[in-house]
Amino acid sequence: MRTLIITSMRNEAAFILEWLAYYKLIGVTDFLIYSNDCDDGTDAMLDHLQDMGIVTHQPNPRSGKKAIQWKALNRARNHPLTKKSDWIFVTDVDEFLCIHAGDGTLQDLRAAAPEADAFALSWRMFGHNNQHAYTDDLMMSQFTQCAPEAMLWPWRAVQYKTLWRNIPENLEKLGVHRPHFKDGTQDVRWSDGNGRPLRRALGTIIPSVEPRYDLAQINHYALSSVENFLLKADRGKPNHSSDPTDYAYWIERDFNQIEDRRILKFETAVRAQIQEWCTDDRLKAFHETGMEWRQNRIATLMQDLDWFYMYSGLVQAGPTQVLPMEIQQKLFSDLIRLKNPNVSKTTTLRS
């Protein structure tokens, strides 16, 4: 059973090994990685990982007006790895699929809902854990505080990414959150993160006021530490480069109310895999160069008054409040009506 991850990267050299080690441990067999405009050696590191037989790397330089992530997905659509994979998962380097079924592997997830052709797996937002400085440790070890299991607002709390069974002739195009199938394709059997059937998944959200992580969740380490967030803000978004990564982005994601350490059952194995890979001197050097670049770039940003004010404001802000569910429901329903005035005033939520 071949499972492929497709992703885009820019300046992620410090985080690649943890991410690869984790996904290999849970059963991913192939990685198709597109890189663009890297300053920290990510592209050279991926070339070397390709030489080691661990990933497939494709340069994806920025050009024209199309968002870089969409360019990568369009190119990946016809890649040989995409055509021969049994399952596909489009995800990012700050997203870790944490499976609660069985031993936490992809095989366990599929066995828990064997009829599913596509799993709509919700994000669970992990906050900054009161970590201000960037440090060289595993993301999964540093950031263990997250949002509650039942959340509707901010609306991104009910966004999902899709792990799906690949039938190449049915695929119209790849998407950031879900694949798009050709007209006339036989109905795809969808499952949510609880293992419950979905009639179908529309858009990129599954509104629900109930817990939704019984079988699996995506640990979304979108913020990391305050210093590390400055670099994310400096880089911008890969799919909507004109949208700012700013205070509003932080507030929508900095949830630290619940301790969730379940992913750490893989911590020892992840550390061992990284240590084994780093017996390759060149790979170790690429990893260390990526960390040094990150530290130096943070130091440079902190000499700029605007970036310093952003840093100090985030340090001062504290965790984002979880609103009472009735307020969350009202905000979500109001948003739906604002986006589509023709929607009934009574918005139906999954429960």
C-alpha cells in the first residue's frame, strides 16, 4: 500500500527531519516535495534527501501571479508518483496527522473505517505554550497545549485536510484541503475524524458543535514560538501571498486550554530516526545550517522596530479565549449569512 504526501516548502530546513521521520513511522511511503525561493538551504537539503532515496524533490520557483502552492499542486497532478499511489495526503510541514486508532498508524486509521474512500481530518490548533524563543527541539515535544475538542469558532477550527484513496482517472485536480473529482465520478464515501460517514464534504469546512477527533486529528502547529512566528509573518502565506500573517492570524490559532500529549508516543522513535539520518554528515550540516539561518534571521528582524513591537505585542497578548458555544454558533451563523445572503437565517450545524 503506497501512501503519498504532497507538499510545498520554503525555508523549512530546521523542521524537515522531524516531519519526515514522523510520517514515515506512521506509514507514509512516498514524499513529493516542491520548494521555492529558499534562503536557508531547504532546496539543497531536499536534493540530498532525494539522493538518499527518502523524498522526491521538485523545484517550483516563483513566477507570474499564481500562488506558489497552487502551482505546485498543478504540477503534482500529473507526476508519476501521484498516478501510482494508493492513497494521497496534501499537507504542510506544520501539520502532523495524529491517529488515535490502534497504534497510531495509517493502517490503523483505514482499518477503523474500512469503507471510507476519503477521510476529512479536522485541524486541532496547537498554541505557543508560552514559548517565546525559537529553540532546536521537536515541535511535538515543545507544543502540547491546544484547542478543546468541540469548537466552531474561529471558523478555521472546523477546516480539514483530506487523506483519500487515489483513483487517477477520477481526479480532476489536487486541492489544498480536498481533491476535486471529475464530473460523473462515482460517489466517494467520506468519513470524518470520528469515523462517521459523511454524505459528502463541501468546501473546506465541516461545521460541528461536537468533538470530532475520536479516530484522528491534525495537530496544527501553525504558530510555534513567538520568535518563530515572526519568520512565518515575514515569509507570508504560500497559497494567498497577499493575505497578511499578522496579529489576527495569531489570535485565530493561539489556543492553549487543553494538554494533548498523545503524539508523543512516537517521540523516542522520531528522535532515533533523526539521529540515524544525521550520521550522514552532509544531511546533518544542512539541518544545522537551517537552524543557524533561522536564528540569524530572527536576530535581524528583532533589530527592526516594527518587528520588535509585533514580538512584544504577542508576548503580552496571552492565550486566545475560547468563547462560549452559543457565541461561537452566532458568529459562525452570522458569517455564513454575510458570505451568502440567500442562506436561511437558521444555519444547520452537524451534531
